[in-house]
Amino acid sequence: MLQQFDPRNKDLIININGKLSHRDEAGVSPFDSVVQGGDAVWEGLRLYNGRIFKLEEHLERLFHSAKALSFAEIPTRDHIVGEIRRTLEANNMRDEVHIRLTLTRGVKITSGMDPRLNQAGPTLIVLAEFKRPVYDKTGITLHTSSFRRSSPDVLDPKIHHNNLLNSILAKLQATAAGADDALMLDGRGFVAETNATHVFMVTGGVVATSTTAACPEGITRATVLQLCKQLEIPHEVRDISVPEVLRADEVFCTGTMGELAPVTALDGNKIGVGAGGPMVARLGQAYRELTASSGTVVVD
């Protein structure tokens, strides 16, 4: 499942605080907060035929995260959308595009942790790449990581921040174990999410996913739950244990970068029907229909 370089991205134009530069020339200051301490928030957006799916929900989460970190300044919605549009137009993009939107606390007057050293306003980075959904629809494998997701008293997962070392350490474990991604648990031993996506399981026709006590409030996760409601599919949000995942009929993960993808094995143990499950197929089709018919137009 290792991502490969897409030749279409050879001459990408990157947007940093409104300055458009070739990917080989773009860069942020070594004094920027994202370099100094991962002090930034981010969103992953996907462009479908000129429309960004769930743009408003992603921007709302970005704003909430920036406010939770007490950013002194936050760009307006219109400013951010305008810079996204400029970036897409500069790259002649309208489909099969993933956008990494990053907002940092900005450049410091000198190296240090103290946010009072930030006196120049935030840094907005728009990185748009040609990128198809990254997860193999024939199924991915997971390895249960020993690294746990933090609870709100350590670092609230509702803050969609750029400090991803917890996820990277779990990903390293999964790779060493020969799996595609890591299954991460909360401090009590219940399923939180993977190192990059939310997790759903299907048992007896009921779709279940973890609470957000130790994982972000996922946009794709919320969309899948809404689709379950619309399609009258029984569903629940609750604590889920690893043995429940192992005995489930189907397991799948969700995320903007990878959409919906089935999980075929956990810790070397095959899960249910594998990649051919009827529920992930039904929800996956409904999700594709939704992304094809809705979203905020940003490119004509």
C-alpha cells in the first residue's frame, strides 16, 4: 500500500501564504511554528470534478482546531477558499486531486516554544496533488499497535493538529509486522482508529464504529453514519474491543484520502468475508454517488 509518485505532480505549484512557487522552490521558514514544534492544524480535502466534498465541514474543523490552540489570527473562510482556488487553477486541476491544507501559528521572532514569540500572523499552506484514493479496494491488513491514542486530558483528539509522531510510530510497527496500517487502541484497550483512518465493523447486519473519545471527529466517518441513517442500516457508536473486530463479518476503514476500503486481516487473522463484503460495497457505492453529486464548486 506504499504510495507511488504520480508523474502529473512533477511540476506542482505550491501556495504558501499566497505565494505560488514550484514544488522545488517552495518552503517555509525554519522559524515557522510547524517546524519548531508541529504547532499547526490541517485538513485533507478531496476534489471531485471541480467540487470539494464536505468543504464547509472541513473548514469548520480547521477553525475549531485553531481556536482550541488559541491562534491569535485565523484567516477567513473566503480567504482560504480563494487561495485553494488559485492553487487549483495554477495546477490546472479539477479531478482526482487531494488537497493538504495546513494552517500554522506562523513565524517566530526567535526559536522557542512560547506562542508569544509569534508576532507575524499565521502561515497558510495549500498543497494540492493529483492523487487517487490511496487504499487498495481489494483490502488492506492491520497490525495492533502498542502505541495508544491519547485521551482529552493528554491531547484532545478533537484538535486536528500536525504533531503526528504517535501515528508515525504506530505506522512503523505495522510496516515492520508486514501490515498495511496500524490499529490503535485508546488508554482502556478499546479500538480508537488506525494510524490514519477511522474503523467500522459489521456484525449481523449492524454497522458499528468507535466513539471519538480517542480519535478525531472524522468527516468521512460522519458521512458514513449519515448514509447508514438514510439507507435505514442499523448502526451504533460505542466501545469496540479487538476480539469483536476479529469475529466481525466485515471491517472497513474510512478517510478523505482513501475513501472506504475493506480490511481483510488483523494481526495475521483473516476477518469475516474479507474484501467482498456486501455492506462495504453498498456503503461504498452510496459514498461514490454522494461525492459525484455534491460538494462546493471551486473550479469551473
